[in-house]
Amino acid sequence: MYDIILLFLAGLLAGSMNALAGGGSFVSLPALISVGVPSVAANATSTLALFPGGMASSWVYRDGVKSVCGVNAIAIAMMTVAGGVAGSVLLLLTSSKVFDGLLPWLLLVATFMLAAGPRLSARLRTQTRPNVLAFATVQFFLGLYGGYFGGAVGLMMLAAWSALGGEEIKSLNPTRMVMVTAANAVAVVVFVLAGAIVWQECIPMTTGAVIGGWIGAHIGRRLPSPVVRVLTLAVAVLTTTVFFSRAYL
């Protein structure tokens, strides 16, 4: 019973975090590992558990989905899905040692990009215009990361889009939520077909994530942009610190 309550609460918090700024895997993955699920299976199970919550958040945000950097949302989704398939297959072929060692550095890059996004975007606008090919390439690798692990992939999307387009984080949130959900959707299919899901632990976490995703999305639509940015940066710093500690301490 304790494990069920823990997983439900972890899903509730993770779903809310994903709806607001991303980084929900920081909560869900350690919770699954703490109840005895191996790391790769825990990551696959976490992806599935948080997926319905992402769907709930995406439904709330659906009216705000728009093009980013002049690229149509459908084209962004296609690149994201292609990357998600590649990333999920790559995860199933990756050793736990490599998996644990690489993540902190990816999160550190995402945190830096998010913090420097507005200033970097101003420089990019004066020196060059991001082209469709460059944006598609970036988005493919974001989708790959989303399918591979997914931890803070929403933060990485916001960082990259902010740097390339210079828009407010709050205005990018609906599109970010839908693209993260798209990457997770194809990853879930791969993980289920590969038999990588631990179903008993997945169900209570999924229930909590759906509720948390719905609540978090409604809160996120009402928060001022500066508040959303501060929360996003806070989640990024916390997520990066925890994963560095987990990998090296």
C-alpha cells in the first residue's frame, strides 16, 4: 500500500511539473527505482505513466499550439515523432552505465540554454536567421532525446526555441507540451512492444499523472510569464543538480 501511495503522489507531482515547465521524470524515475524497478525498465515505465497526463495537458493547451520560428506545428510534430522512434529504440540498446553518465551533461546544457535564451536569441536575430533545415535538425534530436529518456526534454525544447525564436516561454508552452507528448507517444508504443513496461507500478503513477497534468495545465495558463520562467529555471537547476549527484556522488 505504501508503494502505491508513493507512486500515485509521484505521478501527481510529475504530471503537474510537466504541464508547467517540464522535468517530471525527475520525480517519477527515482520513485520507480525506489520501489525496486531496474533503471531502464523504470525509465520506460515512467514514460508510459506520464504519457496520459501529457495528453490531458495537451488537450487543455490545444488552442495555443502554433508555429515556432516560422515552422508549421505539423512539420515540427513529424520531426519530433521521427526522433522519438529513434530515441526509444536507442534506449533499449543502451547500458545502464552509459545511460546514467550522459544525462547530467545533457541537462546542464539545457539549463544553460534556457537561462541564456533571451540574450542569445537577440544575437541570433541580428547575425543570422534560423532556417527550416536547422530547426528541423534540432527538433529531430530533441525528439530523439525525448524518446531516449525524456527528463527535462520540455526544458530543452523551450531553451532551443527561445534561443532560435526569442518568444516568451509562456507562449511556447502549448506547442512544447504537444511535442513532448508526441515524442512520448511513439516511445510508449516501442516500449510496450518490447515488453519493457512494469505494469503493476505503472498504474498508480499513471492515475496521479493524469490528475496532475490536468491541474498543472490549468494553473500554467493563468500564471504570468515571469513566474513561469522562474519556475522553469528552478526546475532546470534542481533537475541538473539531482542528476549530477546521482551520477557522481
